Amino acid sequence: MVEFKLPRNSTVGKGRTFTAPPGATNVKSFRIYRWSPDNNDNPAIDTYEIDLDRIGPMVLDALIHIKNDIDPTLTFRRSCREGICGSCAMNIAGENTLACLKPIRDLQGDVPIYPLPHMPVVKDLVPNLDGAYAQLRSIDPWLKSDTLPPPDGERLQSIEERAELDGMWECILCFCCSTSCPSYWWNGDRYLGPATLLAAYRWIADSRDEHAGERLDALEDPMKLFACRTIMNCTQTCPKGLNPAKAIGRLKELQMERKG
């Protein structure tokens, strides 16, 4: 009989429970994924009972309170607290989102919090994004032009040309979209994923960029672009309300137009 074994650290156990302080009346439990590379233990879910009257309104406020006042070993990324840096991206109650933008009042019952799915974990809620950033670098996410800029001004665009970039320049590279995509889960080593493809189209659509053909050549691959199956998880989960699936669809159209 064939014997199957689960991958290392794939079994998640029950961890510690930190009870609410005496007298707390507005209590909510946060069940947080914990794993450290410093030992051989499997991951565990620690439960923190939080007095909501002592913290701010967002999930990030709860995490900061836990780290500052309850358990300093908890590890997560955060920076701006304004939804513009993407640092605090994680899976909250089954949804990839930003902890700083997720109101606690919108969450019913206990709140499970995990790192972004299907990415290597550095520690606790911190995913390893090296692969995602390497893919981003591969599409040259900067303006490429052979024409020198005006010596006394900027490269100008019309209002209509500038409007073509709306819905793309706002991306903060939190990778909530890519890590919600089953195609990326299955083929993340070859499929570039929604975040990188949105960035790729942002420069192809830019009227100031003169290397659209070269950029499309680089995406001419059965997996880099066409592994997308239009599942739409990327658009549904984007915390900035962007539509990566639309950009991917436009890239496919441009590739087809070149062949036609």
C-alpha cells in the first residue's frame, strides 16, 4: 500500500490561550497562526481574547495591542497604517486583505488570522515575498524610452492618455491578489500572477513608454500570461478595489491582435 506523508509543518495544532483581563465586557477572540523557524514544532493557533474597548477599530490595532501588551513574540509586518504600503497584507477571516483597513466590527465571531496563503512563511504572519518581487523585476517595472525628455520640462500626456493608467498606478504591491489566485498557487514558479501582470500592463498602456512590443514579447509564453483562467479571485480580493483581471484580459487581447 502506498503511504502518503504530509509536507513538513503542514499540520496546525492548538496553541496557547490568552484570556481577557478581568472585568472586560466587550471581548473578541483572535485566533492567530504561529510558527517559528527557530524550532522544529508544527504551526499552532494561539487564541487572544481582546477587550475591544481598549483598542482602535481595525484588525491591525488588535495585532499591535497583542504585541505591545500581551505577547511580544508575535511577528507581523506593518508600516503606514493608511492602506498605502501593503505591508500588513494577510488572510483575515478567509479573505486576503490589509489589516489596517479591515474594521473589526465587520467580522462576526472569532477572527482567524493567517499569513498570505500558498507562500513560504518567514515567521508567524510574515510571508516570504522574494519570489513575487523577482517576478515583478522580470517585467522591468519602469519607464523605458529611447526619446530623450524635453530639456526644460516633463514628458507630457493628454488627459485621455493619463486616464488609461487609472486603476493600475494605485497598486501597492500587497500581493493579496496573486496569493488568492489558484493558478498562481499551482504554477507560481512560471505564472507571473495578477500583481505582476497588472504592473506589466501599466507600462504597456503608458503613452510615454516606447517599448510596448518588447514588453509583449517578454510575455509571449504559455505560462507567464496565459496560465490565467479568469477565476476573478484577484479582483474580488483587492483591498484597493482594482481589477487585475481586466488588465490581464487586455494583455491577452494585445497578444492575439499581434498574431492576427
